[in-house]
Amino acid sequence: MTEIDRNKSHENPFFSFAKPYFDFIGKGKIYSIFYVVMAFLNLLYPVAVIFFVLNSGFLRYYGARAVIAFMLSWLVIAFSGWVGFQLWWNRKSNLRRYENSDFIATPVISEILQTFGECLGSFFIINGVGVGLISTVLLWDIAKIPLYRGPFRMFRYANLSFGPIAIVGGLIAGFIAIILFRFIAEQIKILASIANNSKDIARSLRK
């Protein structure tokens, strides 16, 4: 087949109709779908919480205070979902820097891990502090965690309020999640940078 025949075959719709799809999966744009999905999952999360709480019977059992506490807590949860949506949606633009890179998947996976850690950490911090404060103020005598069973039986206290545990635990868990996932993401980025730089050096030596 001559060069002219090859060009004609590429121009033929029978051979080239899937080219836009091939271009899409061959570049970093395909990974943007994951960011969009994760962004909208963060919006669906507060809706799922409503169905879960309503089906649990918690509001019917504990009365008006529980209803008020849930409404305020749900606003905190909805806010954390909106923050998570913005985080995934805005971080999607970071993928453009890898479209022309020789190694795409590795740095993109590192970006996904870092964004996931930031989202998870923000979720722990916002919900832990917000819901913990609401629980402390409105449900201090209801939201109790028994400590007289299991590994905490050495404590003499019968129970402990959920609010302070949620606040402190949310801050600690959020901080650890952000730092840990960022550390893992940076290690992956280092590998990708070494691979790209090695390829550039090899090209320069050939010239």
C-alpha cells in the first residue's frame, strides 16, 4: 500500500469513525470522567443521609430535640458535600498538564489519591466538628457511647458523650487523611517525574 493509499484509508469514514474515541482514551481527558462522577457523588451523599435517618426511626424515638439536631447536622453534612463537590470539580482542571506527557496514568492516579485524601479529610473535619458541636449542645444526655464493654472496660465511666469524641476524632482523622494521601501521591509523582526526565535525557543523548 502506497503512502497515498494509506492517507485515503485514514480519510475513509469506515476506518476513522472511531478516531475521536481513540483520541479521548489516549489522553488524560478520560480521567476527567472520574472527577465528575466523584463530584456528583458528594452531592448525592446528603440525600442518602436523609433516607438513612428517616428509615432508622431515630427521629420518632427521641422526639423534637433529635429532629432539630438532625436538621442542623444535615446542613453541616450538606455543606461538606458541597465542599467535596467543589474540590473534585476544581481539581479536574489539574489534569490538563498531563495531556501531552509521555506518562499519563501514573501522575493522574497521584492526583486522584491526593484529591481523595483532601476530600476525605475535609469530610472528617467538617462533619466531626459540626455534628460534634450540635450533639454536645442538643443531645448531650442522649448521644452516649458505652465504655463498660470491650477494650474500654478498664475505665470506670459508664459512658462518654459522642460530641467531644466526634470533634477531636474528626480533627485528628481529617489531618491524618490529608497528610497520608498527599505523601503517597507525592511518591507516585516522583516516580513519574523520574521516568519523564530519564526519557528526555535519552532523547538528548541520541541527538
